[in-house]
Amino acid sequence: AGRGAGRGLGRGASKPTGNSGNKHPGRGSGFGGRGGNGGGASGGMSSGARGRDKNAWVELIRALDKRELLPMVTFAFSRRRIDAMVDGLTGLDLTTTAEKHDIHVFCERCLSRLSPGDRKLPQVIRVRELLRRGLGVHHAGLLPIVKEIVEMLFCRGVIKALFSTETFAMGVNAPARSVCFQDLKKHDGVDFRTLTPGEYTQMAGRAGRRGLDNVGTVIIAAWENFPTESQTRSLLTGRATKLTSQFRLTYGMILNLMRVEDLRVEDMLARSFAEFHAQRGMSDERAALALDAAALRKVRKLIEEESLADPSGWAAAEKHDEATFLARAAAKRVRAAVLNSKGAQSAMTVGRVLLVAHGGERLETDSENGDKYVADGVDKYGALLRVCDAEQRDGSRFKDASASESGISYGAHAEGGEGGEGGSGSPSKTYVVLFACPEGHPERDDEMTSSGRFKRRDASGAIEADAETKTVLSVKPRGVAPSSDDVFRLSASSNSKKNYSADDSGRHSLPRGLPWRLVSGGASYVVAAVDADDVLAITGARVDVDANALLGETFTFTPGSGSDETREPPSASFAAAASRALAELERVCGKDASSPPAPLHPTKDLKLVDIASVEACLEHTRLVSLVPPFPQTAAREKRLAWRALLAARRRLVNRVGDREHSLSDANLQQMPDFEARVQVLQQMGYLDADRTVTLKGRVACEIATGDELVGAETIFAGVLTDVSPAAAAAVLSALVFQEKNASAPELESAPDLRDACARTFDLAVNAGTTQKSKGLCIDPPEYASGALKFGLCEVVHEWAKGAAFADVCSLTDVQEGSIVRTITRLDEMTRDVRNAARIMGDSALFEKMELASAAIKRDIVFSASLYVAGAK
């Protein structure tokens, strides 16, 4: 049958039973108007639909009565809906004469403590009439004393049908024989959603009285929107709702903790439930930190040995490594702007001299741990031979499986900020580049053990470990992965000739099998494919290169045998073209790149116009010019070991630093929010530069009922000093009133109160602006509207001036229970301001708050609780 009784009720459709005669009659319905708690669900409903809904509830209650399944609690998720449902049960009477007498006597005894005027409030009269017939309502809109009467009578068993919001299932020990759900969806303040299994269990658990009922009955009476079988199964057997921390930093919390020397905010954050899941893996992180720290100590010990063995060479290697790191970081920052510029695109022609990370020895990813490794780590200048699309590279180069199996990585690209890493936003291009290799090629049959040491295979195939080599670089040549139709792969176990066509798929396709490591006339060189992310600089120099001779013919490699393998060019024309290109490259860059050409100028050559990009390019050019050549005095294996040690040290230092940060207070999830709030407090004068709480901060610590910043700013701005006690109480009520849907107050007759409210709102907007300037996600007007709700300012102003409760209720559409709750919290706020005035030494404000508190503490608003008074 429907989403529930009253689902489609329009405003004012039901019989007005609360706030009768108020100035907003169109908003009043049921027990006093708007109600909230999902009131937005109400819409138009025809009188016929209301009649069918009314008859359905009457029939349901009578059927349960016949089956002796009363008392019953019906849960609905809107105050207005509850009032409309009860108003439709006008002809239903479930109590006997004796029960009516008991109800009358109990209500008289409980209400005797109220004034005669308060006993005649519309809500009191209406609830008494419902109770007499065995019906009851329970929601936040009821007066506290009325709510307590309903709870006590239900526990006595004289209320047969209670209509309540879900709050009745929390904290009140009042079980029933049956529980009925008017709907299985509720409004959570943002949107309508289905009840969680935990919410359903909490409410359905009210069914069945211990010691009286064998079973409890739960009824789903969701008219016209009955749940499906899958929805019901999920509701009944679904997993419990995962606990999520609701811990939030507040300014008052920060200030109070900073006033105590022995407490730190960081310690409290670390012990909060919000950090529980993040801290669970800290033991593993500490163990990993210990391992990395031990590895770093070992690397540093090896570095110390190398520096003692060759002080000048090691010092030069360290200088080269540091300068290279800075140049790569600068290249990463400017790469996208440079390669996307028109000047760079026109400059990328055959023969252009490029500075390339690692000399074209492309980094590959280890499949086991995701680390990177590379055979040679020196940045080199090379001559551009061809520009290809990056997509062409996918089928042309394959990872060396033997290298990945070693698990050894070269960490030059592991650190953030270095060149060669992805994410630069550079174009998807691949460049074929020719490099000179004065240091020679790696040995053909060198293999890597899992410990990072070389194993040398002799001609007979025996394996011997070279214990003196301390490198973590893979030196196996990488080629195409072998397959039935593959064209070429260098292999020590194969002495057969392999034909390879460098240009099988088109004139400008990417040659397969790269890199080619060749030796011609005693000179070693390599032709490699270079990604855009590996290009460190485009220089202004060009060399004369015959790219067609180098890339445009089919050739044959003849692998030698053993460790003395030779790799010769496929033809004389190829060797001649390579020799000429290498000679030109040495002429332009100098021997061992001793006098390299400068990168293209950002404005003259690249045509950049963005000032930031130009400045970054100039800084990049300066850093590239400061990179010294890598020392060539040591043996090749020694140079490899040095580069490996330097890369390992940098990688381990970064890893240790990251893990130490993850274990420190700075890695707490709410630490950025804490730091931003501290900056707000310092700028607004609540903390000084040393984070010591000032007088203003001590005043804010006393504001525990409303927003600390807005309350303190209102006090120090003198807003409360310039108005009467009644107006001051009305202004403070905006800090404690919580309901969003309330009619706007009419303050034309109280200009001082109107001006005070406007000043307070401006102060709140300014506080929001300050918070936003410090990086907090706050919209200043929205923040002010959330901290200040002026819906009851007129009501509180009149109440403090001595008006009767019935009269002030007619000034708003807010229900009576909400008015009482707001005034009760207002008394706590006046106490907070009174304590703040004592700290400030403001006797006038102190006396004004005492007068305001005395003016609002009277009659039904502050009547004693029936539980405390011992009503039975």
C-alpha cells in the first residue's frame, strides 16, 4: 500500500493540532507544523488516497488487536507524517474504562506542576485526547514533559498503538509485542536511502517483551512501495554497518589541548579511531624501515670503501650524480612545454643532437616488484635518426626476461622529480637515436645472480661467480622476445645467422630489435629507441647523418662464440655511415662529451611565451651546463659499480625518508586540517606565533555550546554589549538553534536586535573567509548560514521579555519541543558567555548574561523531568 500514511499530505492538509492560531497557518499540521526529519518527502495527496490510507491503518490495528498483538510501535521517519497518521485515526478507541481512568489520573498528576496556561497548550490537549483512546506519538517536536508522559504510559501498557520516529528505539527500554514499519526508506539529511541492516535490527528489536512474549512480530506496512525479495533479504541478513569514525577537529578542541602542557594534539589524533585503520600496518612499516635502514648503512659502508680506494674518482662520480639528478628534475618540469612547442617539433629532424637519459638504455619494469633496472646509467648526447609514434613501439621491443628474473633494479628513476618518469604530459613519440659508447659494450655472456653479482659463462658453459663485482645493473642485451616468427635475437647459445630487416613495415616505422649494439673500426656505438620521457634536452646542434643507410637496409648479424663475441655492422655502407656520424658527433660534443652544445633557447628557438616556462627552461639550461663528464679513469666494471651505489643510496635515502614520514605525526590523516586550523587561529588572534593560547583563545575555550569562532568574535566585537539582555539572548539563540526549516523572524519592531543579527552574520562571513584563505574547504556565506540560524530570534526575544509560551509559539512554525530544546541550550550558552566575561574582566557583560539567563528560565521550558521528580 504506499510509502506511508501522510506521505503525500500537503501543507495544512491535516487537522491543525499544534501552534493553533499561529501567524503561519499554512505551515502548521499535526502537532505543530513543519516537523523536519525528512519533511521534504511530503507531497500532494488526494482526499481519496488519504481515506484509503486511513482505512488501511485502522484495519491493521484492529486486526492486530483481534490477534492480541498489541501494543504496537509504528516507526515512521517524519514528524509530519506521524502527526498525519494519528490524525486519521479519529474513530479508533483501544482502551477500557479502567485504563482511561488511569491515564487521566496520571496525566493530571504529571501536569499539575505546570501553570494553568501551559496546561491548555494545544499540544498538551491533543496528546491527552490521544492517550485517552490508547494512541500515542513520540518525536522530537513534543514538549519534553509530554514526551515523558507518553513513554511512561507506554511502559505501563495502556498505550496500544504508538507512532514514533526512530529515536524511540534508542535509549528507551519500552518493548512492544509488535513493531510496524511505515516505510523502509528515510531521509538522512542529503537524500532518501534504504534502512541499513543495523538500523532495521535496532528498531525491529523492540518487538517481543522479555518474559511475556515467545516471539515478536514485525510488520512492513509500506503501502504501494513494498520491498522486493532481494531488498528484504539484504535488510534481514545483510552485514552490519561498518564503523566509521565521526571524529572531527574543532577549534575549541585545539585550543583546550594547547592550554595543557602535558598534552599534544598529535597524540590525541594518533589515538583516535579515525587513525586506527591507518595505524594497523605500522608494525610492518617499521620492519620495512629497519630493513631499508640496514641496507642504507651497508651501501654507505661500500661507498666509504670506494671513496678511500679512489678519492678523486669517487668525488667526481658523486659530483656528476648530483648534477645529473638536478638536471633530470629540471628536465621533467619543462619537458611537456618544450616538446609541445612549435620550435621543438620543427627542430626534431634527422641529425639533431639530443641529450638522453641513460644513453638510450631504456628503463624496464621488473614484473615481480615493479622496480626499474637499466644496463647503463650515464646520460649521453646522440644523433636523431627517426621520429616514430609511440604506438609503433609496442610490438617492436620486448623486455629481457632474463634480466627481470634477477629482481635487480637500478633506481635512478625511482625518485620523484627525475627525468625519465612518466606523467610529464609530453607527446607520445619515440625517437631512434645513435649514441657513441666509448666505454664499450657489456660482455655478451654476462649474467646476473639474484644477489646482484655477475656470473661469467666461459666457452664450455661453466658458471663462475665473480665475488669482487658489486653492481646491481643488468648487463644482458635486450632484444626481441623469441617466437616462431621472430626475426632476430642475440643469443649466446645460437651461432646461426639471423636476417633482420630494419624497415619491414614502412619507411618511417620503428626498427625492431632495438637496441643494436655494434662495433665498427674499434668504435662501439648503439642505435636505440628513446621515449619522449627520456629526452632531457634538445640542443641547437645538428650533425650530418645518413639515416637511410643506417636504418633502411636488410642486414645480417653473425654472433660469435664465447665471451669474445663480436658484433659487426651488416655492410660496409652501414659501417661508413656510422663512422661518419660518430665523428660528427664527437666534433660537436667533444671527446667524452667534454664540450656539449647548449639546449635550444626558450624564446628564440622554441618560441615559448609563458614567463614561467621560459624561466624554467633557462634554469634547466643552466643545470645541464653544470653536469660534468663521468670520470673515465676507472675500469668499466668499477664505473658500473659506482653508478649502482650512487643510485642505490639515493633510492634508499628516499625510501627511508618516506617510511619515516609515514611513521611520524606528519602523516596523520587529519594533520593537514590541524595545521590549517592552527594558522586560522593564529591569524585571528587566538594563538600567538609560538602557538600559545591568547586571551581571545581562552574566551573561545569557554564557548562549548555553539560555534567557538563566531561566539568569540561576537563577544569581542561588542555585539552583545550594545543591546538589551533580551536582545542579547535572541542573538545567542542563533548559535544554538539547529533546525534548517523555519520561518524567517519579523524583527522590524526591534531594530537593535535586527542590527545585532546583521553584525553577527558579517562576523561569521569574515571568519569563513579567513578559514578559506588558509586552505579549508569552506564557503564563507554557507559557513555563516550553518553557524547562525535566526529562525527563533523573535520567539526568544519575546520569551525573554515575559511573553506566555502559547503566545511565542504562535510566532513561528517550529514545533513546541524544538522551541523548548533551543531555549534550554540557550541557557547553557549564556553560562558560557558569562564565564568568558569573567575571564575578560567585563562585569557589564557578566551581569547582562545573568539577567538574560534569569529571564528565559521559567514555566514549562524549565519544568523538572518526570523521571527526576519520581512520577509513577
